[in-house]
Amino acid sequence: MVIFGATGDLTKRLVVPALYNLSRSNVLPEKFALIGVARSPGTSESWRDHLYDTMKTYVGNPVTEFDIDRIDEPAWKRIADKISYIEGDIGDPGLYEKLRGALDVAEKTRGTEGNALFYLAVGDRLFGPVIDQLGKAKLTDQHEDENGKHRYWRRVVIEKPFGHSLESARKLNAQILRTLHEDQIFRIDHFLGKDTVQSIMAFRFANGLFEPIWNRDRIDHVQITVAETVGVEQRGTFYEETGALRDMVPNHVFSLLSMVAMEPPTSFDADAIRTKNAEVLAAVQPVELSCAVRGQYGAGTVLGKKVKPYRHEPDVAPDSSVETYTALKLEIDNWRWAGVSFYIRTGKHLSKRLTEIAICFKQAPYTAFQYTPVDTLRPNWLVLRIAPDEGISLQFEIKRRGPAVDLAAVKMDFNYNDWFAKEPNVGYETLIYDVMIGDPTLFMRADMVEHGWRIVQPVLDAWAAKKADFPNYDSGSDGPKAADELLRHDGRRTWRPISRPSECKPP
């Protein structure tokens, strides 16, 4: 495994801790070597020591405080003993000759058999140049036997963002496909490494109860929420060029959308699943400006702490029109979903950290209950919780105890931690392991990426042409009020509250 950007934030926070957790779980291959590549001066020993020091902060579960006593020294040693470092500029062809030598050494001393995984933990502007250089150095060539089967493989992991627009995504796809085959490219999205996301297909297709009602006949609408309590922190320069829509929607949110809306695949083979994912995105119509809301956080209080507005963050323009919140209404134009609205929202400095897919079923006829003490029947909700507490809940109506016919909303709740042991996880373990074994199921194909940008490009163009009246929501709130109008315009109530997502609780 070769990491470009070896001294960067992504490497120390996520990639190496994920490798450590794979080692702890005894699934990291014995025939393994880790090669770091970066411009920073250093040696193999200094990089190894740096990674070990940062492990004290980032290994384990990143949302809880780390305890140094939890480091599994033998598990770390299985990685540390196989670490090497190469200093150099990624634009220098000489660097790739050094890398060729390091790969040859790894093959001889570690038994890697020529297999190599190149992880691009670098800025997105460098994706194309690095792959071009790897190709020129023949480091991406795969050796095939007389039957056309790979005797050794070369794979490349590319982080988001994959382009900044439809045009740039198409250019980047064309550029890297001149060097790589599609089956060598793994466009990574850490959202798809979460257990609940991977369980969506099992939940739908392994239970005869749910798949028959997973369509426009029974479902009224779907809400997908990705809410964060953090602001832009020290990423002002990046965020000024990106914004919430580019940063989250074409990759993270659309990955969730395609998983929840896909047709049943003919098998759980990667090609079959990704084809069904792509069909969903191909059926989504480009978003009209009237179906999009943007917001930017002002001052407020988040988790009991006063925070400053976005325009006062480091490296942010004082009159910035970059959105830190976006809400969209999407329509999927196929037989399963025609007429069912999919509402998505994502934002920073909101009231609570929450990622969920909430499915609202059509309301039951009211006539039979018109003389009961309730004002109206509540709809049934099926909620797939992805973060921070992974699980699934179902809300439905029952009769209260007593002689009167009085209805109450109750909830059945499944929590992953109640049923399965919780393992330290940073969200990348499954994905990195899948790259190693060559399983692309959880990675986006070129056509899926381009469909994602096609859907949002009209909104990006319209927003770029007109400055916004910002800020329009307080930090610590659920976002701008205008987002509620997306639902009210369709005769629906409003979004599920982020800070109190449960619609019912025991009396």
C-alpha cells in the first residue's frame, strides 16, 4: 500500500488508524508493506514515530476520548515493521523510479507478489497528475497470464471531491481512464463504510415484510438528513471553493439515495449492485432552482458553546455567498418512485450531529377514527439511523389502555450496539479491505459520478450567478426556515426535527 500525502491530515486521522484496526482484527494481510510518499523531509523511522504519536489521538472510535492503554502493541508492530518512506515531489519523474525500487524491495522482502494499492490522500487537483506519472512509469500496468487473468494487480484509491462540476468530473474521468481501467479505480466515500448503510440492502431484500411496500403505492416521501455540529474549522480556503452542496451531495448523500431507492439486483455481485445504483441516479431529474434552498450559518450556540458566524471564520471572505447548508427536493422518474418526493438536507453548525434516512408511509384513512380523541392520524415512519447511533426504528399507531379508543404513536427500536459487539472503527476499515480484495461494490463508477453532478449542476450555476442574503440561520438551529417551504409547498408538515428526531416517546 502506497500512500501519496503520507504526512497529511487524512493519513494520520483515518487511513493509518483504519489499517491498525484491520491489524487488530487479524484481517490485514501478512504479506503487506506500507510505503509513504510526501514532500516533507523525513525518514522511515521518523514517519513511523509520527504515526505512532498521532495514533494516541485518532485510533479507536473517533467520537470518544482515546485511552493510550488501549493501543494493541503487537497489532501496531505488524504494521510498523513494514513501514518505509520516500521523500519527493509528485511532479518529479525521479520519485516514481524511487517508488519502483521500493515496490521491488517490498515484493522481495514482504512477499507482496507485485500487488500494489496506491492511495491518493492528496488534494483533488493532484489526482490526474499523480495517475499520469504512475502510468508513464508503468506502475499501473497489471500482469496478465495467457488466459487474461491478473497475476498481479494495481489499484488506485481516489478521495473526494471527484470534480467540482459536471464538466470537471467528465474531464477527470477521461484523464484517468487514459491510464487506468475502470476496475482499477476505487472512488472512496467513507459513508458507505458504515454498517447501517451496508445493511440497507439486507434490510430490504432479505425480509419479505418490507420490499413489497418499498414503492410509490405505500411510501409518501423520504427525508435524508446529514447534519453536523462542527463548522468549517480551519478549512476556510477549501470551503470557499466548495460549499455544502459540492462537498456533500453528489457523493455522500447520493450514495445513500441510490442505496435506499435501487431496484433489487440479480445478485450481490458488485457489477449488478452498482448498475442498479447507477439506474437510480440516471432517473433523477436535474434539480430546479425552486426546489433548492441554500443557507449560511451566523453566530449562535452549538452544544452549549458560543460560535462565530461563517463569515468570521479564518480564510473566509467577509461577504461570502458560499453555502454551509443546502436542502433539495428530488424526483426519481421511474415506475417504483414516480410521485414520491425525496427531500435531502445537509449543513454545518446545526443543533445535533445526525445522519438518517427517514421513510414516511402514506397515512391511513381517517374516517374510522374521526370520533376518537385524536386530531389526526400520524404517519408511520421507518428510520434508518446511520450516525452517531446506528440502528433502525419503526413508528406506528396503537390503542392506549382503557375503555376509550384513543390512539398513541409508539416505536420499535433496534440499536446495533445492543445486539453486536462494538469494534473501534474510523469508517475506512471495510472500504480499504474491499480494495485489497478487489471488491468495488461500495465504490462509485464513472457514470454514477457524472450523474450526480448532472443532477445538481443547474443549481450550482444559478447560485454562482446570484449573491445570497446571508447569514440566514443561527448556529445551533435546524437550518434556514426557507427549507421548510420545500415540504409545505407539497402539503407536507415539515422536516423531522434534528435535535429531537423521534416523533414519539413513552408517556
